[in-house]
Amino acid sequence: MRSTFSQLYYINRAKVKTDGTTAVMCRITIDGKNTALTTDIYCRPEDWNAKKGEISIARDNNRLIDLRKRIDTLYDEQLRENGVITPEILKNIITEKTKKPTTLLQMGEWERERLRIRANELNKVNTYRQSKSLQAHLQEYLHSLGKKDIPLTDIDEAFGQGYKVHLVKGKNLGPAQANHCLIWLNRLLWLGVDMEILRCNPIENVEYEKKIQTRHRFVNREDFKKLLSTPMADDRMEMFRHWFIFSSLTGLAYVDARGFYPHHIGKTADGRRYIRINRQKTKVESFIPLHPIAEQILDKYNTTDDENPVFPLPTLNSAWSDIHEIGFAIGRTENLSAHMARHTFGTMLVSEGICLESIAKMMGHSSVKSTQVYAKITDDNISRDMDRLQKRREAKGLTTSDTTAEHNKALLQKKLDRPKELLREDPRLAVKKVGRPKKNLLYHIPKD
């Protein structure tokens, strides 16, 4: 039989420290018996909401939320393993589990455990998976210094600068990857500040690497034609090929395609189908009229059962290798990624001269600035604009050299006519050149 379990958070307003803060306490009750423990979280009495058990300061309140979730998880684990649990047993487990990490690698493992719990809740493991390599880079740097670990209080700005040099020079990492590693180190040190182990972040002034402006990669027309005409032998690969073509014609990101259900499909008055769906990233609605090829692909998959998505797509972690294989099958030398389908959609629309506002609506961008990136990556647009300009000149009977000569002649005539205009306005102005002739002529108006 499952026992009753509850958590209650409160503060003791009678015990306020000299800095004006007081400790947040937690009372754990199991089957009518209770015990109290400190949370190592402090706040000002005026920032505490007793009804909701929350702190108005977001950073402190997030720590409180994380603690509440960890206690719930520990309670469920102990009850499942032992079948019975008391408040004192749970308190001892919590005290041991929530013991403050005092070294850098300990803090990293503590944070990774928190990310693991968060990843299971959201069913998104990207951040947790990336943290493994970030932690490994830190461990490797410490080994290069001859240390197994380092106390947080021993870290200074020189440590941060040395880590940056190790990443860029020693590991030859690019700016983006090196910055990810520095962000992880900063994250661990800021946690030390939150836990009052550190007074400040010692590497706060270490600058990040300057990012090289990257271009969105997309599938060009030749490769897209190969993709259309190259069926896959395996059913799973063929499904991914269909999805990639569909996404290249609709702009749906992979996460949005996994949440794409039949009720997102609508019809206009003339019978043309469209997609109306909110992007998970921006929560902005996308309205996408369907291309005829996209409609043909849609007919091959689920468009009636609203309990299941249209495409039976697995998680991206298990799909990326299959998408790479499709790129190899059509003869691409560069890797094919899932998000390239969305970039292909935006690029093709810009190349066809569709206005940025319409593209932003179809792609679910919260700002047209996000859409303007696609206008910068198409060489076809530049060539088309130059061809249009050349045709306009040819229609006037002018070549490039003729236009330049006419422009220079007009500028010279304007400079020569300026003194004449002054005399025309007031004939009493007698203009006389003085001094040695120079590029900029000086004019002197004699006194009467």
C-alpha cells in the first residue's frame, strides 16, 4: 500500500541573518510522521510567498523547484526498492544526496545528474548528452595540469584563460565548440556562487572566442532532383526520404514533424490542402500551403487517425545516421542533416522571389530578422539582380562604361557650375581665385 507523502516549505521570520535573509525550511510528512531539514536556500522575508511556497527571485525559486523534484524522485526510488520509508530515512538520504559539491568535477557530475532527471521529464536528452563531452574536456584539462580534480575556491582567472588556450590551441576546437566548453565551466562556477561556495565567478571576465559567421547549409536544386528520383530499398530509409522531401517543401523542423497530426491539415474553399501548426521552438503559428509533391507524399501516410502522428518518426538521436545515409545515396560529399530540409525550404522560397513576410509566416519565425538570413545565402539572387540591372541598362542603350562616363561628366559639370550659380543669385559678388591652384579651389570675395 502506498504511503501518504507531502512536502511543505516555510521560513522562520524570527531568525533573520545580518544580511537580511533567512533560511528556507522543508517539512517532510510520511504517514502522519514528519521531520524538518534545511534546504541551504536563503531569501528575504518579503520575497517569500507563503501560500504558494515560492520565492519571487527566479534564480532561488528555480533551485527550490529542483530540490522539490529531487525529493520526489528519491522518495519514489526508495519506496520502489525497499517497500517502506520513514521521514528520518528520507531525510538522511536527501542530506547525503544534496551535499554540496566542493570541487569542479564533483559539481559537473552533480549538474549532469540534475540534467538527467530533467531530460527524463521532458524526453529530451540533447543537453544531457552534450554535457558528457563537455565534462570530459574539463577532466582532460585537469589531467594535463597533473590534477585529478580542483577545489572551486582554487579556480582563478588564469585557470579560465589556460582552459581556453587548451581548447583552441591544444584541442584545435572551433570557436563555437570552444565557447560551449567555456559556457559549461561558467555554468558550474555560477552554481558554486548560488550555493555560497564562491563569492563571485572568478572567470567572468574571460572572453569567449569570436564566432565565424556561418552560412545555413541547404540542398541545392541538383541534389534535390536526385533526392526526388532516387528511391531507397529499405522501408525505413524510404520513409526518411519522403519526410525529408516533405520537410523541404513545407519547412517543418524535425521536432514539429514528430508532432504533426492529421488535425493540423486543413482545406481551402477550392479544395487545396494546407498545414496550420504552432512551432515548438517559437510557439508561433505556421501557415503552409502544400506543394503538389508534398500532397502526394502526404497521401502515403496517416491522414485520418488523429491519435497517431502523420509520419512515424523516431527520436532524432536514432534517426540522424539514416538521414546521413540518404545523403550518401544521392552522392553528396557533405553530411546531410535533418535541419537542412528546413533551410532548403527557406532558400528555395527566397530564390523564387517570395516576400520575406510571407516566408516568415510559413516558417513560423517570430521575427523577420530570422528570415533575412535566407536572403543572404543565395548566390542565385545576386546573379538574378545583376542580370536584371544589366537588362535595364541595355534597354536604355547604355553599357557599364557608358554609364560610368556619364556619371563622372555630370559630377564635373556640377562643380564648374557652382560659382556661376552664386553670381546669378547676386551679381555684386566678384569671385576671384587666390593662392596656388589646388584640388579644392579657394575663393575670395574682395571688399567694396
